[in-house]
Amino acid sequence: MKVSTQPMKISEEIVLGKNKPVLFSGPCAVESFDICMEIGEKVKKETQRLGFDYVFKASFDKANRTSSGSFRGIGMDMSLEVLQRVGKELGVPLVTDVHESHQVSEVAQVVDVIQIPAFLCRQTDLLLAAGQSGKAVKIKRGQFMAPEDMQYAVQKVRSTGNENVCLTERGYSLGYHNLVVDMRSLPTMRQFAPVVFDVTHSVQQPGGQGGSSGGQRQFAPYLARAAAATGVDGFFIETHPDPSIALSDGPNMVPLNQMGGFLEMLKATWELGNSYKEFQLK
């Protein structure tokens, strides 16, 4: 199975799809500057120790929460200001989601990577706006999409002349409140663009706690190791100092004090899988 040779340039120093894994990590949502900095400093330290490239992630708006009463964010202007400060102080690139095409131009002034949420991966105007921004575009595979059909989302972005695009695997809906990951989707999607494995949303249980989503973080190490060995270009992991009080997606987050060990495990498995990336059956 042929793998795409088109990498995604994030910054002058970081390219997804080369010979170094990229980690996209941070809290689910921008809760405060202090929380973002605490997480970012810890994760950056561990990625430097282990040889990952690092992109800080936090959503400025959680527009797809289960309930209207759930935390969405601290406001677009304040969230983007926090992200900008965090990126400057840590000296790392930034990624955040957009939900509406009119948000793209303002968000693109702050971040280096624009993320398209899974539920919106077919939205042509949103994909085109993201591509036209000139920023790298990270598209999450919809929980309802066949992996081979994600090539068309990639084509929409590239139709703008923007070649910097990647895909993200985060599980497929199987019944109510349940996601499964088909590891075949990783090499399938890598034919079209570099692929990131979303560790923490793959163990999410959408709407599984009544008015909010649940999660089974105990399965995160197993799925992460499988994806790393199967072959991916990067990882997406949400983390928090205390997931039990995180304002969004706490049940599936990796606790911040365990990120070092988690990344050690990922790096070892990724290197093993990478050493066999050329092996294929005829």
C-alpha cells in the first residue's frame, strides 16, 4: 500500500510526515492561561527529552458539547489571547478548532494549524476557508466516514493551492455511545496525507454520561501502542493536571503527571513500527 510522500509543514522547524513524530497536546478547552501554561511547560519538557516535535493544542470554543449547559469556553477573544501568549512564552506552534468558515481568518492570525472537527469534515466551505488561510490544516475523520473517503476532504483543501494538510483518526461509531478504531484506517488514510492518531478521543464515549460525554482512558495505552506500531506520523493527546475537574472531556484525558511515561511508551513503539514501515505483502 503506497504511503503519501506529501508532508505537512507546520513551521520552519516542524514538518509532519518526516522521520520524527509530532505531538499535538494540551487541554481540551482553553480554561485559563495558568492551566494552559502548566500543561504546556510539562509537555514541552517531556517532548524535548524524548525527541518529539510539539504543537500546543486547546480549543477556543467547544461548539459540539452534548448539552447546552456544558462549558464551551471563556470567549473567542480571550481564548485566542491566551493561546497567543502560550505560544509566545513556550516558543511552540499552536493548533485549535474552527466550527464556522467566518472564524478562520481571525483564528489564522494566531495559530499555525487549523483543525477541522470530525463532525464537520465534509463541510466544503469550512475546508476551503481553512485551505485559503494558508495555514496547515488538520482534518479529523468523521465518526461516520469510511477512511478511503477522507481523500475528498484532502482534495478540497488542496484545491485552494494549500498542500499542507493531514488527517486524524479518532474512531468510528459502533452503536450508541461507543467508538472503535479500525487500525486499517491508518495505512488507508496515509495514502492521501500524513496521519495523526487521536489517542484520547478514540476512547471517548460520546454522550455516554447523560448530558456529557464519558470515556474509558484505561484503554488509551492499548490503542496508542497499536497505532504507533501500525504507522502514524503524529499523536494527539489531551491532558490535564486533574482530569476529574477538567471543564471538558475529562474522562478520556491522560493525567498530566503520567504524560512522561505515556510518551516514553509511544516513542518506543513508534520506533519499532517505523523500522518495519517498508515491509509489505505482495
